[in-house]
Amino acid sequence: MRSWSAHDVPVLPGQGPQLRLYDTSDRQLRPVSSGRTATMYVCGITPYDATHLGHAATYLTFDLINRVLTDSGHDVHYVQNVTDVDDPLFERAQRDGIDWRDLGAREIELFREDMTALRVLPPRDYVAATDTIGEVVTLVERLLAVGAAYRVDDPEYPDIYYRVGATDWFGYESGLDRAQMTELFAERGGDPDRAGKADELDALLWRAARDGEPSWDSPFGPGRPGWHVECSAIALNRLGVGFDIQGGGVDLVFPHHEFSAAHAEAATSARRFARHYVHAGMIGWDGHKMSKSRGNLVLVSRLRALGVDPGAIRLGLFAGHYRADRFWTDEVLAEATVRLDRWRAAAALPAGPDTTDLIARLRGYLADDLDTPKALAAVDGWVTDALEYGGHDTAAPGSFAAAVDALLGVAL
């Protein structure tokens, strides 16, 4: 599937330090130890509505990771999926009287436009679930063969499920106990009450065909993939096991990331799907988490239509740490807009202070678990010096603009 357009990223002199990120499963900061090619899989959208700021915050987080890894000398193999076959998509299409494929195509295109405007570097592989049905079928066959999956005893709908106990270490990523898992499983797309399951936490791998739903042929009958196995198959076939980073929003830790890892681990006998599990915090508005179900969405496309500079959106979201749950407000946007204007004024000066220390500090703060609040403060300090006291380095404004572009993705 077509990704979105990339923009040129300035190459800074030297290299940044090794990136350290908080690992959800280990509950601590660890270095990202990758080879020449750094590998990253980030869960994409289910295209039934427009991109909101919660989505934007997640993809900007992994855009920063992409930039930091590139600046430190790595070639980044970035993979992102699109869940273009799922219940929310069908339900929205039926509500709006539109074909689910047309709805998906429309929202995917809007997502591409939003990502391009926000200057998010595109993934190397942008993969639709509907283009990988054969890969999912192969993985489900493997899980059945090793006893990690089973077919429910239902002659009408013989769905296939993953056994939650198929690996001895299930739960290592989220660290949740059984009661917490059960509660979140029911809230986030699971079906604990499905008759015929061996365990209420067993996760759907293949949904047998129902009337009015799309389906594909398979050795175990027509149907469509479950949610988690889609990401397992896509990542395995492009990155293999033991890739560097699996990422997404914190709401994906359980059940989605826990199960997508477990499926791959059970199929390959690997102990760990990814070396790092990285999750971005939630963005709220009007005192609540931003969500489609609540209807309190701040849409990137709507802000753009109102004339908001995408650079201000980036800076507003970077004002808080990526792992923190935080709120978007009119004040956050106003402060980001003022900050962007000051930065652009400094970049337009004929000369300024030397940028060597600024670039080193930017690299250091971002390499330290993406500490954007400190990174923005460092830039603010240089900008204040440049605007209020000036400088004699005629190359400094250009060097400053290149560093902000390369490392923070903000065009000045």
C-alpha cells in the first residue's frame, strides 16, 4: 500500500548519542541496542474516522525515535500497518451508508495528508491488513500445528482462538494480573463470554464468515483475521522476531501488544517478540481522554482547516513528555504558536550565537527517553540569546534551523 511523501531531512555534523527508551515490559530505561539497521513496528490506524491529536501524539513520538536513530547513524526500517478490516470500520460504514472499503480508503488518504502536514517521516513498509490475509492464514496454520490455537465447537461459526497459556511467560509485557487482564480484555475488543472458548482470555485468531461481513478463503474455512494476529504476521514477515521496537499508544499494551507478541512467540518459540516495547501516553481534551466513543476529538485536519500551523501542533504535543497522559488546551496551542514564531524570528536573523552546544544538548535530551520538554527549553534559551543579545556567527541561524528540522521535525 502507498505510504505518504517524505521530506528531506538535514544531515547534521557528527552523530548523536545512543538512544535510551523506557521499556514497558522491563519497567525501566534501557539503551536501544540495534545494528546498522534499526527496526521498528508501530501499530497504525483503524480507518473509520479522522486523525485526532491522540493519534498525532503517538506517531510524533515514533517520528522522533526515527529521527534520533537516523541522526545517530542508523538506517531505520520502519513498518506500520493499517487495520482496514475490523468491526468499528464495518459499523461506521453501515451507519453512514457507505461501503466499508470506500470509507477506509477515504480515511487512509486523510491520514496520509495529516502525516504529511505534520512532517512525520513515512514508514518504509505501510501495510494494509487486507493485503496480508495469506500471511495471517499461514501464521494461524502454524499456531494450530503447535497446539497454540484451537477451533471452537460451533458448527455454525467455527472461529479459531489462541490459547492464552500457550507460552509460559504471557503477561510479561503488561505486568497485569488476571483480574486486570480480564477487565481490560472485555473493554478493548475481547470476547470473554464467547461460548466454546477454553479460557475467557483466549484471543480470536480467525473469525468464521458471517452474513454481511467480508471474508476470505482459507484451509479452515472462509473468514477474516482477528485483530492481534494481523500485527504479528506483518511484523514477523518484514522484521522477524527480536526487532528493536514495537510501539503504539499506551492503550495498546493490553490486550493488543501482549497478544500480538504472544502469537509470534508461540509460533516461533522465541522468548521475546521485540527488544523494546514503547508506549505513548494519552491526550485529553475537556477533562477526559480523547476518544471516538466520547466524541471529544480534536482533529488534526480540523486544526489545519482553521489555519493552525502543523509546526505549532508538533510543539504543543512536545511540550509534555511522550509517556505522560496530558491535556490539549487552547493555552497549549497559544504557547506553541508563540514559541514557533520566536524560533522562526531567530532563524531569520543574519547572525547568531554559536550552535555547537545547542545541538549537543538537543541530541542529549532527545536520546534520553525523548525528553522534549528539556529539548524545547534548550532551544528557547538559544533563541532568547539570539533575539536579545545577538551573535557574530553568520552560519548560526541556518545551523539552528537545520537542527530543529532534523531532530524535532519543525520547519523554520
